[in-house]
Amino acid sequence: MPHTLDLQFLGRSGVIATAAIPCDGGVILVDPGPTSCLVALTAALATHGYGLGDVRALLLTHIHLDHAGAAGTLAQAWPGLPVYVHAIGAKHLAQPEKLLASATRLYGADMDRLWGAFLAVPEPALRPLSGGESIAVGGRIFEVLYTPGHAVHHVTYLDTAERTAYVGDTAGIAVGGYVLAATPPPDIDVPRWEESLTAIAGLGPASLFLTHFGVVPDAAGHLTRYRAVLRRAADRAREAVRAGGEEPALTEAWVGWLRADARTVAGEDAAAALEAAAPFDQIWQGLARYWRKRAERDGAGALDAPLT
């Protein structure tokens, strides 16, 4: 099984995890996290007898900063370190200006405090993927599956020996017994997301690794549960968009509901970790954008039609 490295994001446990997979000659990292957590990543690796120089490859599920922010820093420090990522994401890692501009619209002046530096990945280090590949790294074989829904540049990696699927955010966030839909803007697509969940289940994984947070031993059970969680959040957001109102009030109502709902299951610390992993206002923004774009495309009746 992989080692779960807690990156202690903003000094809090249970927010961002990196998977460290032992391999021939070192270790493979899935989603190394942001550069702001590089000290914590280094310390966590050391507890398992590894240093950053022992990393043999980076497998990125997608390029959001909490997952991939340190990739360029590591690839520049260790030339020849391969970085596997979906082809759509690869171009943004090589030339990150557009990605950083989009993130800055969300995080503003907090960019550096949250994520630290985001350096470009040298193009020779990039290994662009489209899904359907089988990649060999350090004596391990991973099947690659394209899994959009959370992001158009999202992939899942299945370790064929241990049957662990590294699913990034496609199977959501699970902290303190509560499962949360991870729906930030701008790429949310609920039907494609449900198709991705079906495709992951079709791989027959025994366990999942969630970047937020860690190993889930019952893959099939979690995927079924998460499908219901995603549908519930999407339906609730649709109702709010259809009812209308001023955006600040809609956001406040959503955040208040989700904070209360999380605390029906999770303790205070776990609920705070959930919100640190996926700010609740951004969860609303992603789903509201999805429904509004769908209504623009298909007409207002799209808010009344079944979610297919």
C-alpha cells in the first residue's frame, strides 16, 4: 500500500495528502501538493526513509495548485524527473501564466500564502497522457483512465499490482466520516463526472487514494456513496439557482448549510479540514456556474429537466 504523507496544509492535518508509492530504486509521488508544503513533504518522506532525490516520477491527477503546485519546483531541481499529466494540463504546466491568472481570480492576495511559488515544468520532463495508456515506472505498472467532471485535465491511475486507484478529486473528499463533493469552478460537468465514477468502478479497484484524504479501503462502497453525494449537491445547487436571488445571499446560504451539514457527521477539526480542502463558497461557485451555463446553452428548462 502507499504511504500517506500529510502535507500539514496551513498547519492543519487531514487536508492534503500525497501518495508515496515505493518502487524499484526509490518512490513515486502522486500529487506532490503545493510548494508551500514542500518542507512538510520532505519531512514526511524522511519518516519513511526517503529524500526528494529518491523520487522517480510524479503522477499528477490534475493541475490544480493543491495537487500539482510543487511539480515545477521538483522537476527543475531534479532534471530528468518525469511528470505524468493529462495533455490538456501539460501545456499549462509548461506555460503556467493562464493557470496562475485563473487561480488568482479565485484566491487574490492569498496566492503566495496558500500555494507558494508555481514554477514551470520543463517540457522535456512532461509525459502527456490522454487516457488508455499503461505506464511503467520503477517496476510498477499503472493503467491511466481519463476522468473528467471535476476538471477537464483529470486522470486516474490504477496500480495494477495492488489494485489501488489514485483518483485525485474525482471521488471527492472524505474527512472525519463526511464525504464532500469537490466542485470548484470552472470545469464542473456533472454527467461526465458520473461517467467517470462508472469508469473507475469498471477498473475493479480494491481501494482508492483520495488527495483529500488518504486511502479508502472499500472502493466500490465509496464510489456508490460519492455518486449520491455529488447528485445531492448538484440537485440542491440547481434548486437554489432556479429560485434565484442575490449572489452574496445565495453564497451565504450555501456555506451555512454545508457547514451545518458537515458537523452532523464530522467533528469540529474535521469539518474545518474539509473547508480548508475545498472552500465551501467555491463549491457553490462551481455548481452554480455549471447550472447557469447549462441554462444558457439549453434554455431555462434545463433547470427543470432530469440530471442526465
